Amino acid sequence: MGLVTGAVVEATTRLLAQQSTPDATLPPSTVPDVDVTPGVWGFVAIAFVAIATVLIIVDMTRRVRRTRYRGEVRERIEAERAEAAEASAGIDDERRPGDERPGDNRGPRQPDADR
């Protein structure tokens, strides 16, 4: 293992000891600009992605809005049911044995002495 470690240290030392001379200028490109541009098919692909993205965003906005409205309607219905249940409970509590209801065939209402 000592031989391998020594070889690695020696190779690293040689690489670090070399002077690097970076080239500040790049050579001019030999590839024509027409070959580098995406062309018609690149434009079609990007246009398709953009249109699909817009359609997905519109659909998602519509679905979120619909879900929110359904939740609001559900809350209103539950509130109305709770109100109706409270009102019917209140009516049942206020009703006395001598009170008359529409459709009751118990006869006329008897006056209460304690009212």
C-alpha cells in the first residue's frame, strides 16, 4: 500500500507544480449560426410547451375556484340546517301541552293560568 500511496502523492505533486497558462481569448467559432439556432422545430416545441402550460394553469384555476365555491355552498347549507334544527328545537321547547298546531285535532287552545 505504501507504493500506491507514494505514486499518488508524486502524481499530485507533479500536477500541482505545473504552471497553467489559461488562454484569455477563445478562438472564433467555425460553426455557422444557422446550425446553432433551434430552428423551426425548436420554436414549435417551445410554443407547444407554452400553450400546454397556459391551458393547464387555466384548468387548475377553474378547478380550484369550483372546489372553493362548493365548500362555501356546503358551509351555507350546513349553517342553514343547523339554524333550522335550532329553530325547531326552540319551537318544540316553547310548545306546551295545550298549544295548538296546524293539523292538530286536539281542539281549541286552552288558556294557561300562569301566563
